[in-house]
Amino acid sequence: MRVAFAHYSQDGDISGVTTWVLGLARRLSADGVTVAIHFVVTPAEPRPDPCIEPPLFEDLRRQGIDVFSTPRRASLKEDVQDTLAFLNAWQPTVFLPQCKPAHFAAAAQAGSRGLPWVLTLHSDDPDYWATVEAFGGPDHGRSVVCVSRHIRDELNRRTGDGTASVIACGVAIPARTTRFRADPFQVVFSGRIWEHQKRASLVIQTLIRACGASGSVHATLIGDGYSRAACEQQVAEAGLGGAITFTGPLPPSQVHARLLEAQAILLMSDFEGLPIALLEAMAAGVVPVVRRIPSGIPELVDHERTGLLVSEDPAEAAGALQRLADDPELWRRCSTAARDLVAQHYSADSSYLQWRQLLGDLDRRFSEAPSNPYPIDSHRIDSLHRLAPSFTQEYKQPKAGTATLRQALRTTIARAKHRIKRLLSSHP
């Protein structure tokens, strides 16, 4: 079995998808599977020497994983051709493309030739549903994996496809757990500090209210993103620099250490799948205070049993944090139940066994196919026909000063879609 991943590479990335890709690739390699990752290196901060690879690549090679990388090209078609060139050269028996439209388009082209591939729906994101519409047909040879039952049910509602699997992104269960501490009562946010999806403005307003109302509540934001500077400015204006701190991106070992110091984790997203940061926190006994949204979150957070569910009102969310800080018994009950839930149903071992079985089934499908799919034609790419405009958006050069406006518009549109969906689902 030869399993190939395609993903993006970006300095300091701690996204849930990246965490999952690297974890599964390393575990497969340690299990004797031949593994490769094709990275598209996205533009970020200029490197002092662009010829020097990120340390991650060498670390993966030391663990027996073949690493290939190309810079992001000027057009979607060129990126698709780079991905197809990788597939033709390395010739996997199973392909797992992630996140980038070019990877999915290449997978659809290869799938139509007989290469088994998996479309993994990591969140209830408009971009994922556009991907399902463009590349989710059975003629593209894909299998679908959803990270939550909610996404599986939504996929069924949209497409009538009842074949999708549900495999959560499992996490390691630490031997140690956090403990209740009232002073300081430490709240953590871990992830991309963005307005789009993560609603950084709601997160920081909640933390300012909670920390401003009680000197015993402190907060730490782990991660980075385009909204970080605005959040730091709001904290400074509120005079809470000593209570609310920003760490920037941290390696996994340091994130885990921070979780063991925290009592609560805050999430105010517009949409999610089954957030790895939330699973990791709950596995450590950190109690979630999360926004009640149609996603996989209600599968994890049972109100007042494994955590607290709140609306998008920062005052309500801040009140929930203060309630946990003031009620040690409620906190201990939720902490124990949260850890038990993750240990029983969302462990890394359980997730890996499900993925190993699926990949083995797809590998057998490849071996039993009547013909070899290679070489895959990279000149006439049928999968690029009639794509949604969102697939080429990242290749357009933004005008100065429009990036923030575009992100705010995407957030507004996504939020409106979810509200309409909730209204429709409540009126049969």
C-alpha cells in the first residue's frame, strides 16, 4: 500500500487539518505503510533563503515519509498539473488530497482513471460543499469521510449519498489532566485568530468581559492570524494586557502543556466540523464553553454535562466562564465527563484503526482494478470544467486594502447561510 497526501505548507500552521494530516501520515509510516506528502508551499513571510526547506520536511523524512514540494503557481491549472506530476512520479495506490482546490481537481482527474481517493469533509464550510458539488460525483472515483455525524447527515440531505463514513479526528489521551483552580481561573483559545469562521471579535469581546469583571479570570490565546493585531489592540485599550496574553503559534508539546494549565476553553465559531483543539482540551479535562451552532460540537458538548453551550452574545459567554470559575462542583463534573467522552469515543487509536481499515479496502480496490491508472493525463483536465468562482479566488491578486473587507464579507455570507439553514430545519 502506497498512501499519498496532498496538503499546503505554511510557516507556523497549527490548523486542525494540518495536525490530522501529519499525525495520520506519521502513524501509517510507523506501521509499515509507504507514505508521501506533496506540499504546495503557499506565499507567506519571505524566507531569508528560499532554497532552505522548512524544518518540518526534514523531520518527516527522518520518520520515513517521502516529502515533495512545489511553490503555489500563478493559476489553478498549473497547480493541478504539479499535483498530477507528483502522482505520476510516485504512483500511490490511495490518494488523500486536503484543502486546496488544485488537489481535489487532480484527485478527480486521477479518480476517473481508477485511482481510489478520499474526500475528507473536515468542517461544515461553504468551500467543502462547493468541493462536493464539483468533485463529489461517483464518476470521480472518490470515497467520502465526514468528521462528524452532523456533516454526514448534511451530506445526505444535499446529495442523497448514503455511503459516506464517519471517522472523527481522534486525539491522544494524556495521562495527566488539569485541575480546578480559582485564582487564576485560566481560559484558553487555540486556533487561527481569524474573523472568518473563528469569529475572533466575539472571542476577544468575551474574554475582555470575563477578565474585566473578575481579576481572578485570565486568558491565553494560542495561535496567529490576520485578526490578532486588532485583538491585541482591544486588550490594550481595555487595560487588560496582564490578564489576556497572546503566545503566537506553539508546537504541539507546548500547546498540551498550556492546556494542562487551563480550566476552560472558549470557541465562538460560525461553523466547525469536530475541532481537534476542542478534543485535545477535553481529553485533558479542560471544560469547553462553546457556541451552539449546527456542527459536530453538540456531539461533544452536552450542556452542563460535558461543558456549557452559549449563544453568540459575548456577555452570555463571559457569564458562562464566570459561572464555571465560581462553581468548582460544576467544573469538576463537566471536566470528568468531557475527558471520559473523548477517551471512550474519540481516541487517536480508535480513529487510526478506522482509517487503516478504509485505506486497506481502497488499496485492494486498486490492486483488483483491470488496468493501471498511470500515467494520468495532465494536459486535458476534465475536472476543471464549470468550477465555482471560489476555486480560483486565491489566484487573484487582491487590491490594496480589500483583504479585510473580503474576509468580513465571507464571514457575513457564511453566517447568513447557517441562519437560513437553521430556520429551514425548524420549519418542516
